[in-house]
Amino acid sequence: MALVHYPVVNKNGEVIASAVTNLDLHDISRSAKTYGVRSFYVVTPLTDQKELVEKIVLHWLKGTGARYNPKRREALELISIKDSLDEVIEHIREQTGDSPKTVVTSAGHNPRNIGFRRLGEMLEDGTLYLLILGTGWGLSEKFMSEADYMLNPVLGNTDYNHLSVRSAAAIILDRLFGKKE
Amino acid sequence: MALVHYPVVNKNGEVIASAVTNLDLHDISRSAKTYGVRSFYVVTPLTDQKELVEKIVLHWLKGTGARYNPKRREALELISIKDSLDEVIEHIREQTGDSPKTVVTSAGHNPRNIGFRRLGEMLEDGTLYLLILGTGWGLSEKFMSEADYMLNPVLGNTDYNHLSVRSAAAIILDRLFGKKE
């Protein structure tokens, strides 16, 4: 999985680099660990933001946090910090010898969207997939158009469609990998 | 739904009142709104914590937050602050003329647990249910034993069983009410 802070859009649709949110790191890494995700990439080109992520992760990996809550360490160990999606893909290629297919998620509808069941079936043949989540008001249009696949938005049973990225990540993983009882 | 900050246990199993986490309010109210939950009760007996919740909610309901992000307002409107679960049940009784059946959630296994499918079926007959989530290291044993039902833990496909309460709330609502494609 990758959580992207650039290029995303703000409320007015402008492309920005969003700030890293501490609880995104904790919640999404714990969900990733729960559902057997291999790596959780935090993508930001901003030096101060990369340093912040490193500081948080190190606190839980080697600092007092590691002693206080070893289960948190197991989850945050999944995190790698990268400048860009290209760097993420390069890293996966180095680690596995293979390039992942990219799957973007968004709250919007698009004719290219595929359903959760379809993606679940695709995951079964051993192909590497990289699930990409956007922060802020979502991934930029251009970024999304370059992905191999776009996943359906997570819908509830109302027309309110404004989940946090942390909640959306948890639900997407559960729909793909969860034991339903 | 209710998010309970007392009586919950800490890491050492002692009964405590936990501190309110800002993002619990945001994430869980947005998930609740997405899945058509009627009310989201934040339960804490601590005066300073109640004041904090009130301050956060008012910022998004009437302050600059309401203008900045009206969608956030729609979600946070679901929040009511109560001292105890008894007060929550009394409030529901006043509002609806009916007492809810209580359903507690936890990360643990218990012979009394019911599955998600079973609860989904039970929800269809129009009975009022109150889904209760614990903060900290979970609801106290005594508190759980007094509930009408206990729901299965949310399991992934690994033996890592440490989701955040925000993620667990999102997944539980999606399992009960989500449209799966």
C-alpha cells in the first residue's frame, strides 16, 4: 500500500503536498498488519515531513514506544518513506524483482472503476499489486489517470461519501481480505 | 452507537477513564453518517473531557469549521455527550419511547459472541440497537457481561488483532450496512 501526500488536491481542486497526519501512520499500518499487507509506503517529497515520519516511526521501533507497546512496533515496521510513487515502484522492483500493478482509490465515480469482488479475484493469481490512497481531498486527476486500475469508491447505505482515509483504508482491506464472521 | 471512555481497561487490565481522542470524534462520526447511524454518543464522566468534546463539536457546528467544511458539520451533528451508558439509554428512551438492545464489541473471543451476519439479520426487524465501542484497551469485563449481545471481534487474515477503534468502527459498520461493490 502507499499513502500519497503529493500530488493530491485541496478543497479547491488545486494540486498540493498535504501534511502528514500522525494517526494515519498508526491506523493504516495497524490495518495493513491485520490484513497481511507486505509494505506500507508513506509518500511525500517534503524534507520536514519525511523527518517527522521518521521520528514517529523510530519512537515506536526503537524508542520508549517500542517498550511501551510492542504490538505497535510490529505494525509501524511496515512503513517505508519515499519521495514519489516512482521511488516506491523502484523499491518494490529491487525487493521482489517484479513491478506492481497500480490500483488507485478515490471517493469519485469513474467509468474505468473496477469492483471489490473483481479486484479480490485479481489478487488471487499472485500478481503484485500496489494499492494507492490519497490524502487531502484525494489524488490528482493526472496521477489517477496513469494508474493501471481504479477501484470503486467505498459506499455506505446513504449518499454521504466523506470517510476519512484511515476508515476507507480499513474498509477496503476488510472487503478484500476480511473473514466476514 | 456509543464510544465509551469509562469503564474501560488500560494496558495492565485496570479500570480507568480514558482520554478523548479528537480524531475518534471525526472519523467515527463520518463513518456513522456514511452508514446511516442515527446517533453517536461520546461517553465520559470527566468534566474536562466533556468540555473538550463540546468545544471540538461546536467549532465544526457553529465556528469557522462549519464554513470551512460543511460536510464535517453534517457528521459531527450526530454527536451527543453523556456521562454514562445509563444516560445514553435514558436519552434514547426519551427520543424514541423505546429501550435499545445493547451490543458490545471487543477484540477478544467469548462463547457468547454473535457473528456479523446474525446481527445484520437482527437489525432488519426494526428493533433499536445500541452498538458500544470501547477506547483504551477495551471495555471492562463487568460492563461487557451486562450487555444484551457481544459481537465477534473484527479479524483480518493474520493473527495480528490490534486495529484502532476508528478502523474497527468503520469495518463493523461496513460489514453490517455496506454495499459491497
